[in-house]
Amino acid sequence: MGLKTWTVLIFGLALTAACGGGPISSAANDPVRALLSGDAMMLVSWDANGDLNVTTEEVNAGLAREFARADANGDGSLSPIEFQSWANNVLGGGPMGPYRLDFDRNVDNTITQQEFDTEIRARVDQYDENGDDMLTRSEMTRLVGTARPPPEQRRPRILNQ
């Protein structure tokens, strides 16, 4: 991932944390935490003009680029190995999702460009909360509860001796 993508990603997360709708836990001083999934990180990288939004045109261009990147042998479909290699490089690996069977709904061990496009477009639609055909950073992040207490609230660990 390029420096521009990381910069935009970090800025987007910082902006989301700073502009959040208030604390999401009962304690007002708990930090706000946000989650950006593997597919959202990919979508962020499709912001070609750097305006911090991903438009329909950028999604279309991104889909073509990503399928071409994933289709290593250029045969017009993705084998399980091609998909896994792409997912490791672009989505952050196995546990991040989306998973191969999210794309290969007919379970024939081949992902066509239509299957690829259908799954990614469904995810874009899911993120586009206001239906304006444009993804903003806030639409691609999800606030989550406190993952762990801040350091001053942590209980000391008891180590086996």
C-alpha cells in the first residue's frame, strides 16, 4: 500500500475519531475506537483524485484494476490460489475477509469477473449508508466498543511463577 493510501487512511480514521457522535461507552473518557475492514481499506485506495470520497466512477475503475491484479494468469477468472494471493496482498489476509466463498457463490472453484464485481458492488452498496452513490470515510468505518481499557485502568497481570 502506497504512502498516499496510508496517509488518507490514517487521516480518515483520525477524522472519524475526532468527529464521532460522542462516546460509545458509558464512561465519557473512554477512547473512541474505529474499525476499518480489509474491503474498506481496498475501497479507500480507489480514491483516485484524493477528495476523500469514492465515487461510482472510481469504483468502476477500481474493480477493473483489482480483477486484473488478481487474475495473475490473465485467463479471465480467478482460481482459489489466485484469489488467496490477491486477498493476502490487498485485503490483509485470511481472517480479514471477504472470503473466497463470498465471491464464489456457486462453489465451482472459479470466480468470474461478474462474480467478483457483484460481491464488491454489494459491499459498496452496504457501506453507502445514505444511498448517494459516493462512499465517505465515515461510511467505511465502524465504531466499536473499547477493545481494551486504557493503560491507567488495566489490572496488573498475574504471571505464573
